[in-house]
Amino acid sequence: MPRINSPAELEEIRKELLSQRDPDKRTITLCSGSACHATGSRLVAESIEEEIKKQGLIDQVDIRKTGCHGFCERGPIIVIHPDEICYLQIKPEDVPEIISETIKENRIIERLLYTDPATEEEIIHEHEIPFYKNQQRLLFGANITIDPKSIEDYLAIGGYSALVKVLFEMNPEQVLEEIKKSNLRGRGGGGFPAGIKWEGSRNAPDDKKYVIVNADEGDPGAYMDRSLLEGNPHSVLEGLAIGAYTIGAEEGYIYVRQEYPLAVENIGIAIRQAEEYGFLGDNILGSGFNFKVIVHQGAGAFVCGESSALMTALEGRAGEPRPKYIRSNIKGLWEKPTVLNNVETWANVPLIINNGADWFTQYGTEKSKGTKIFSLVGKINNTGLVEVAMGMTLRDIIFKIGGGIPGGKEFKAVQTGGPSGGCLPGDSLDLKVGFDELTQAGSMMGSGGMIIMDEDTCMVDVARYFLNFLTDESCGKCVPCREGVKQMLKILTNITQGKGKEGDIELLEELAEVAREGALCALGQTAPNPFISTLKYFKDEYEAHIKEKKCPALYCKELIEYYIDPEKCRACMICLKQCPADAIIGEKKKIHIIDQEKCTKCNTCFEVCPSRFSAVKKISGEPVPPPISEEERIITRGSN
Amino acid sequence: MVKEDCRTEAMDNNRIDQIIEKYNCEASSLIQVLLEVQSENRWLPKQVLERISERLQVPLARIQHIATFYKAFSLVPKGRHEIHICMGTACHVRGAQLVLDKVQDLTGINPGETDLDLKFSLETVNCLGCCALGPVMEIDGQIHGKISPAETADALKKYD
Amino acid sequence: MSKILMIIDGKEVEANDDMTILEAAQSTGIVIPTLCHHEKLEPYGGCRICTVEVESNGRTKLVAACVYPAEHNLTVRTRSEKIDRIRKMVLQLLLSHAPDSEQLHDLAMEYGADKNRFEKEASFCIHCGLCVRYCNEIKKKDAVGFINRGARREISFIPEVASRECWNCKECFPLCPTAALQAAYVFTEALAASNPPFETESD
């Protein structure tokens, strides 16, 4: 592919590409993001390719392996264009039927369609499925249609036209004004206005400057950046190049966590293709602007998601954060002005340039403009990645899009912002999602992780879980975090094990203050948040654990006992046979009893007891009823 | 997936030098070099660290700090099969702790350890990004999704 | 480099604009406690005991005096109820490691820190980093460094380098506020004595 040397040449190539593509040609797009790979999409892909060949349809049907579609609960997903027929949870065995029936005969296979759980209506088209219908997929929309390993696909949908506009029709000042006008705020957690960050670097008097993509995405449960980087890597590259042009940088880094091999692969391919075509390198498209991008992998440290620690890691050192007194947009990587932004932030840039800041600001609330991609996970029916305009309520996201809580359970809390964030209870469901709104409620936007919790989740354990995570990930440099957070973890662990005592909450609050005010970086400063927010909204659970040695959610092992209800047990022996500790006493027709001395609380009996009996119960905060007598245990015909 | 026998001898110096040269012998590429060596050799023997220290002109103390600071690196040989249990928040809320407890029982090792036969290495990971499949256990890159503690025994039996 | 004017504890202080708050305070006799600071070494900002309150443009925040740059018109308060609470807790956390350290003991008296607030920890080291930084910045030998991260972080001597360099040096020993450094060194010596250095592979 010869280098493109001017915008005119680019338009020629784009026209040619479009003329070669028939919009009415049958195309099967298959979600090939990492999450769908885990559910077997590779095998489905192979099966489709084989079947198309077998049925002699290679010229009539295109196959396109795209990035993440977002509806991860129902993967693997295929969409058949141009009709936009959407089939969910495809297995390789379904493929021959799909090809013969739908591709060849235009017949819909109903069992593979989405069925609305409330109305039982079957929905054919992807965009009508409630999960998608209520979203605003400005960023993720392209994931459904392009093959991330193909720059031609990106060009066919107008890719790199923002870069052309910036290089040939705008000067850096104008680009900066547009970004500032859009009020684009950082999507990685800080929510800092990107335009102001860029301005600081632009005005810093230094000849060497850098731009960085933060693709470290360490928040557990958050994988939006991975899906963007895997599914539409060129959009990130384009945004990065625009940013570099604006501040005057010629070198960019993409810091990707090594736990994302597909993202590393796809961004590598994208960079090579962009260099071949001339969108990266020297004298880009004949504009005189030079820009090159280097990929650098992380090595397994959450703290490296913090911008100053990330830069330290790029310099080849252990990821210890630096104090934020000297801002990194003035003195960052190698002490040079550096703009570091999150993947999603960069991906928004071409949209803003192509459509204008005014277009962008029509989405969102007054202070939080645009859309945000959330990873909706945990106790939720429609697990997946959702993109909504800021200002949508939590209730709509969780229930309209997320489909509510599985198993008919009660919603308890939504955790946002990762380990730096907090838990919000049912009273907060009408909160409109936005940076400041979430912070005021006691949580934060963070990178977009949204973990749903139900009545079976113990909130004290949630606080312990996050502190455990942070203790493991702390860099260890400063006392408030290394020692303080560790002590908080100790106390919380004791509370969940029934060893809580008077004064624990007060000590936790003291330690929380020291971490918040005295820690060196944001990891330590925000470490107390999960504890503070759960204490605020779920204080009764803390008191139950400490004073009554009771876990209301029936989760904390040391505070629960397993008990077989003699009224319900039918002596089927299933739990007895599966108990790894041989702790169940019983026989056929003799009601089973759990030997509390031997029971290891592994939960197996609870899991395996058939639902029509539901005889195994968990008890907390009260003594286990004494076993019934031998005679009473015998089940005779017709009894009960 | 069949894994080759893990090597307990050090990687040879030629291969180490090749990797270092790929990064232009720049000290700032230390982490990238170590990642490649870890990926090929499955662990970082001391001789290898000393060679890297020499070629990149970086003090051994700094390399040791980095090799122990980042979770991707191992200073001891790993087992033939690496078990990763996801302990991300979504999986945690879906009961990952019980899965981990069960696997610890079955293998006899704790996270971060390798068993005496060098068969299994156990690690916890913070989010594999397959939250729809939680709780998740990954063995040698193969995802076992929506796994319950009772099912882990069968999954592990498949590996020798 | 130019002169600037700050207010520290209500007192007007003239300082150079390339100083830190700590340096500016010390130049005029105002005492701010430190543990990880040393005038020959780059400021570290690890112990946080030098935390002070600064106010500029109507906004106050808490910062580490040893790293925060002196600014014109900055108002600094080196003591307050909140600051004292933080220093007391930092001391209590460190005393769980090194209850017998003289330096910690003197500060504990001043701030009312209770050395039994937390359960005793196994390691004496308080991670001031003075030994590691001294060997790296002044002696440039890197005989001792950090390993691991978070609460598992430790100092560790490189036996081959230590056996070459440390016997005749030991300049870091007096810097250690607890007995941890000497203990680590003796342990390393013992290991090195029983494990001769590896033969290097021939190419």
C-alpha cells in the first residue's frame, strides 16, 4: 500500500474503498472481543468460515470479525447485515442452520433472537433490543461494524478525516479552543477538563513534549478501555495524533496493561498500518507534522494507572507516584510537558473535531458533557458495556438497560469508581450520572466500573475486599498508605471474622483521615472511600457484625452456620455425597443433619440442594437449632 | 493446550542479548525486556538478571526492585499449568472467594505458590474482563466461566 | 533564582524560589519534624511527618513540606489540630515497627503518640529509605535496595556488591533511625558466607 501524501489522495482512496463495498451485500459480523473469545467466538468464527465455503457462498457473503458489541452476557453475538438481524449466544452447532435458513432463505431462527423477559416479544434488529435502544453509542457504535485489524474499514466509515481537518484547516490554537469549548473531561477517573490540561502543555516552554494514552485500566470489573482499544484502535490513534499536534509533541506512548494481549496485538497492527499509509511518521499526509507512537506494556501493578506512576514506569523504574505539586502537563515524562489522557478521552477527540463542540455539548448535563461508557457487571441480568449520555439516572441504567437483578433478588447497592469509589444504596437510584453528582453522593465516576450488588452481598466485606486489593497494590513508599491502609484491612478483616470490638469504627475513621489527608498519591488518598461510603449508608451492617457477631447478608464465613431444615429435607443424599468434609449425617429416608464441628462452610450443600426442596439454610447471629431426635428424622411414606 | 516443560536452567546469553538489542539497549526499556524474558523463559533466574544489569548498565538493586514490584515477574520457576482465579469486584460479588478456597484445598497451595511437582502455579488476578462469565477460573489461557466450587475439581483433573 | 516572601506560622519569611517549604522554614529556625529527610539527599516525601497546611488563592490543603516548593505569598501553618492528629497517627504506625527507636520516641513524647496503639510488627524497618538513597545518590554503589511493594516492601542488600563495598564503607549505618539496617546487613553477610557467589556462565 503506497503512502498517502495528501488529503486529496486520501479522498480518492476513500472513494475507491466505498465503491468496492456493496452496502446491500450480505455480511455477517461476529463479535470477537476478548470477552466473547472467552465464550467461544473463535470456534463460531471458524464454523462460519467453514460453512460459507461448504455452501459455496464465499462470493456472496462477507464475514467480518468486529470488536466488542457490549452485550457480553449474551455472547457470542452475530449481526447479519444489511437486515441487521441479531442472533445471541451462538454455538458452532447453530451455524449450519443460520447459513441455510437465514442467509440463504431469509428465514429468522426464533430461538436465537432476543426475547424481552417482560413482554416475551422477540426482537429481530439489534438496535431495537432494550439493552441497545436506551444507549447512546457515539463511541462504541463503530465497534459493531468494523474489523479492528483493517484500516480500510476505518477509512470506509470516514476515519482520519478529523486528523486531516486539524492538519490542513485548523491551527493548534483553534483545536485547543474547540476541545475547551466541548468541556471534555477526563474519562479515566480524574474528570479534569482535557482542554485545560492540553493548554498547560501547549504553553509550557519546552521543545520536547509527549502525549500518552493511559490504557492501564486497573479497576477490577472495568473493561471499557480494552474494548475500545481492541475494537477501534484507530480512533484512539487519531485522537492522540490530534492532541500531539495541538500541544506540539512528536512522540506518543500507549501504556497498555500486559493482561490485555488482544488489545496489545490490535493496537500494534493499527500502528503498523497507520505508518504504512502515512497517518503516522514523518510529514504526515504532506502536512509537515511528524508523530510516532510507541507501545509500552505494563507489568502487573494497579498503581501504574496513576499518571505520575505510569510515567515513572515508562522511564523503566518501579511505579512509585510523584507528588502532584509540579503538574505533569508541565513537568511529566522525563521532566518534559506531557499530556496523559485515558483511552476513552482520546477516542472522543475525533468525534468532537468532526462534529464540532456544539454537537458534543448537546449530550450530557451542564458540567458533564458527552457520553460515558460503563461496565455494568456483578449481580445484573444484562452484564456488559453500556454507553449512555451523562445525566441518565442510575435506575435507568441498571433496570432499563441492565435488566435488573437476576434471581428475583433485591437491589442493594451500586459500586462505582473502582477501589477509589464508593457504594450508593437504593435511595440514590434516581441520581443522574455525572462527575460531580457521583462525587457529591459519596462515590465517584472513576473509569466507569459499575458493580451491582444485591441482598446477598455483605457491605462490610465489600469494604474489606477493596482494602485488601489496595494493600496488595500499594507501592509502599508513604506511611499513611503502606501502614495505615494495612491496619484498616486488619481491623475490617477482624470485624468480618466476628472479632470486631468497641472502638474499631473510631480507629478506622482516624486511619481514614490520615490516609485521605496525608498520603502521597490518589491511591492512598482515596483508599478510605469504600469504607466511608459503606459506613455512611450501611452502618447497621457494621453494628451487626461488631455487636451481634451477625452478618445480615449471610456471607461472612465465620459468622454463619449451615443448617438443614428438617421440615424441608427429603433425604435425597445429594448434599451428603458432595460434602467434601463428610460433615453431613444421614441416609435415605432419614433427614440429614450437618455436623457443625466438621463443617468448613464451603457452601456446597447450599448450592447442590435441589431447588424444589431448598432445605439448606444459612443462619447468623443466633444459635443453630438443636438436631431433632432420631425417630423424628425418619421419613415414612405419606409423612409431611 | 500443551505446554512445554518449564525450564529450570537459565536462558542463554545470546537470546538475552537479542532481546536487549531489540530495544536499542536503552535502560528505560528494562521492563519491556524483562516482560519478554519472563514470557519466553517463564521465570527470571538470577544469572539472567545479572546479564541484563550488565548489558543495560542498570544497577542490580533496581532490577531486583522492579522484578519484585511488578506481579508479572516471577523469580522462581512456575508450574506447567498456571491457574488464575479472577478476584475482580464483579467476580467477588458472584462468589469468587469460595472458588479460590476450594482450589486452594484441591491443589494444596496458596496464591503466589507452585506445588512441589511443579504441576500447578496458583495466582489471583484482578479482573480478566470476562465479567459476564463470573466467577472465572483461567488455566493456561483457557477460560472456565460461571464456575462453581464443586465444578473446579473436574476442571483441574483434565490437566497433567 | 529570586527572592520570595512567605508567611510561616504568622512570621514573614524571605526565601529563594528554588527552596522547599522545609528549607525555607529551617533557614529561619522554624522546626518541622522529619524522618526521611537528609540535606545531602533528594527530598523523598515518604514518611509524611513533615505534613503542613498551605493556603494560596483562598484554598487550603495539606502537603509534605520537604517536597512542596516555596511560593511567593504562600501562607504556611506547621501546627494545627489536624496536622498534629496526622503526625501522631504516623508515629503510632511506625512505632508498631520500631518502638525502641530514640528518634521516634522523642517525637512520640511531643505528639502524645502511644507505642502500643497497634500490634507489634515483625520488621523494625520504617522505610525512611535513607540507606537505599544514600548508597544510590552519594556512594553510587547500589549495594542495598528495595524489594517488593506495599506492606511487603523490604530493604535488601545485593550480596555480591555488599561483600565488595560495605565492609570498608558502612556510611549508611548511622543514618538508620532503628536497628533494621545493621540487622539486614549482618543477615546478608551470613548468607554470603555460606553461599559463594555464582560462577558466571561462559558465553
